[in-house]
Amino acid sequence: MTGKIRPNRLVHYQLISIMSCFFVLGTLSMVGISSNYIKEALHLSDTKANILPSLVYIWFLVCTVPTDIVMEKIGRKNTVLICMSVLVLSLFLPLLLETYAYMLICFILLGISNVCLQSSLYPLFSTMIEREKLAHHFTMGELVKTISAFTAPYIATFGSLYCAHFLGLGWRVLFFVYLIIAIISLLLLIFMKVDKEEIHESKADFLGSFRLLKDSFILLTFIGVMCHVGIDIGTNTVAPKLLMYKLGITLDKASFAAGLYFLARLTGGFLWTAIINKISKFHFFLISIGIILCALILLYFVSNKFMICLCICMVGFGNASLFPVFLSQSVLHLPEVKNKVSVLMIMGQFGGALFPFAMGVALDKIGMWASTSVLVIGVLYLVFYTFRFPHFQTEKQ
């Protein structure tokens, strides 16, 4: 009897460990709302404040390949434990002092640990889960990660309004909550049993991936990923500012817009997943990008709360599922080097570092309309990409 129960307990333990890790990965999406509160607390310019999300996403370009190399040398679990330990440290630092220097260090460590975790968690969990259940668990994990991103703005707002006297944290209670969850995840991982791994030298390298950019389709898809992620992080960051700018309300009253964006992205993810195989990739891109472009154009003219929120939701909805298509089409284009292609597309997420910084500079130097225009430029590139390759690889075969 005991022998039959133990495997089930092990499966439940592993599932809880996996889902807790996916929830912690949601810290990558809390940088937008955090940067807004840091700007207000430290009286920063938009340029300085938007450096913070840029410091998180730039590591997609730097850390993806080295993580793969380290993982092959010391093992998946050891790599994940190191990354999770760095993440715990990054979440602890803002609780000590609320200074710009501390926040810079915090966001650098937050970015490094998150990127390395994303690169190592999936390979680790793929060795623990039955193959036929892998897609189900990863889909569930993405849902948990999105829920984490959705709740972050509301935790920050609650902290700002009601937790000023709780250890003097205020909005920084957001870091405290995620710190507790990260510590629990770390402890679960330490005691989680993993089958013995075969450790060998990795053949991954930067040049091997970047050489693929000589292919025009791969190059333009790589830039497309940069724009897609840049629009995502840029909108998440600027959403509360739009409400504050156009309605003259406080950050505590406007911060819900970031959560609204993630709710729309979650809804879009479910819907696009259901219909993506029923329409051509060209029409999928055309509809998704058309929704985003219409929303951003409307933002130049609308000035009431409902319409602004609707536009923010439209961007999140339209931008929800572009990355999986970028990735799948690029892998289908060069199937013989699919690992290098996948690494390159993941590295393209460093576009999340470029757009917020450019938007912050535009907002300081010119105004809100210029900041929104940075997003429009990214969408116009995606329009060009869609019509440059109207017949995608899957439709040729």
C-alpha cells in the first residue's frame, strides 16, 4: 500500500515545485509597475526610471547561451538552484534600502536570474514529467506565470495604500511577497529528487547562433521578436502613465492598467491557442497586428478612462501569441539547426530592453505622444514583416 502512495506523492510534490517556479518567473513581468513606483518614490525622470526594465531584458542577449553551457557542465538542477538563489537575493535587496543604486543592482540580478531560470527550468522539468503530459504541464505553467504577472500591480497598489507601516515597505511589499514564494520554491527544489543527469561539454556558442542572421528570413524574424517583446514590455510600463497623463490621477489609481493588460494578454492567449490552427499564419499575423495598430492609433485621440483601458487591452490581446509563431516558423525554416534557431529567438527578447528606454527618452524630451510613437514604429515593422513573408513555411509544405 505504501509503495503505491509514494509515487503519487512524488508526482504531487514535483507538480507543486514546478508551478511555484513558474509563479516566481512572473517576477519578470512586475518590472513595469515597479519602475513606475520607483519613479514616483525617488522622483526620477522617465529616462532613468525606464532604464530599470531595460536592465532586466538586456540579459536575454547575454545570458542565454552561457546558461546552456553551464547547465551541461554542472547539471540542470544545480544550475536552477544557483539561478533561484540569485533571484532570492535580487528580491531581498529592495527591502533593505529604497535607493536608485540598490534598485539598479536589484534589477540587474533580477534579469540575470530570470533569464537563466527560463533557459534551465524547461530542460530540468522535461526530464521529470512524462512526455505525453509535458505540453499540458507547461501550458499550465504559462497560465500560472501570467496569473503571477496579473496580480503584481494589485499587490503593489495594496502595499502602497495599506502597508506603509509594515516594515516601512509600502509598495515594496510586492518584493516581500515574491521573496517568500521564491524561498519556498528554492526549498522545494533542494529536496526534489531528480534522476541522475549525464553531464557533458556543450557545443552551444554565440557565433553559431548569430551566423544564422545571414539568412534574411531568420534576421527579419529575430527583429520581429525584438519588436513583439518591446511592444509587450513598453505597453506594460506605459499603461499606468497613460491614465495618469490623460486623466490626471495618481499612480495608485492608475496601476490597475498594468494588471488589465496582462488579463487581456491571458484572454488572447487562450483564444489564439484555440483558433491558430484553423487559420493561416499570414491571417493570424494580419489580425493580431491590425488590432495592435488600431489600438495605438486610437490612443492618440481618446481621453476617457474606458477607451484608454480598451486600447491597452487590445494591445495585450493582439500581442498575446506572436512569439510561439515566430519561434515555430523560424525552426521550420531551418530544421537542421533548430536548437541554434531557438536560442537566437529567445535572445531576441532583449527587445524588451530597447523599447522602454527609448520610450522614456521620448517621454522626457518630447511628450507622451512621442513615447507611444515608439510602439507604433515597432508595429509598423511587424506589418512590413507580415507582407514581406505572406506565405509562411508551414503553408509551403
